Amino acid sequence: MWAPNAPTEHDARDFVYRWFRLLDTHAPAEQVVPLVAEDGLRMQFPEATLTTVGQFADWYRGVLEAFFDEV
């Protein structure tokens, strides 16, 4: 079923490329956090399950500190 405000395939591809480019370049949390859903968030990692934007922000900052010099 078509929804008038549904993202297009192009929108989805742009989002995915932007998301991984930011992660690959260790972008600051302030650039990554706005891309995280505020409602219905569930990101599961071995060390944590994140359900809020605040939890994601804290987790991401920790990842940046732990993997600051990886190539």
C-alpha cells in the first residue's frame, strides 16, 4: 500500500550511505544522533539493547572512545 509520505528507495539509499559514512569517519555524536528514531527505537548489540535516543548517544560516545584509532 502506498503512503504519501513514505520514503522512496532513493531516500533509503541516501540514508544508509550517510549513516555508514558518519560511522566510518567517527563523526561526533551530534551528527549521528539526529538520525536515530525517537519512537520505537530498538538497537540490539552484544553489550546492550538501546531503546531511547539518550541510550544510543551514550553508547555511541563510548564506542568512539573505545575505537578511536581503528582503521
